Amino acid sequence: MTGGQGALSLDSSVDASGMRKHEEIRRIDSDRPALRVIEPNVEEMQLHAERLDAVDKACAAGAVWRRGKQAGEDCQD
């Protein structure tokens, strides 16, 4: 590793010196405005499906998300 990489950590509960950080739970106001959901268009859905097909093909056992339920079955409105 190069200098500085030894302190690289993806664990957000530990600071750069390796000491555990104490983090408070931050409560969010339940009266906040709803988040805006941007739905994908037909072209974006097709591109996404093609990407999933490529990942599925690259995996010898097939992609986990392609087993069992059909896409969208567990996403009820």
C-alpha cells in the first residue's frame, strides 16, 4: 500500500486513527414533505433490463434477482 492507504477504511464507525466514533441517532421529522420519485421511462427500463441480462449471463449460477419471483411481483402499489 502507498502512504495513507493503511488508514483507509470503509467502516464509518471508525475514524482515521482507528478509534470508534460515537454517533447519535438522528431523528427525522415525520411531518417532512414526501420525497419526489422520478419514474424511469420506457427506454431507461429497457437499458436496465439489458444490463441485468448481461450480469445474469456473466454469472454461472444466474443472477439472484432472476430466481423465484417475477420482476415487480413484490412491488405492489
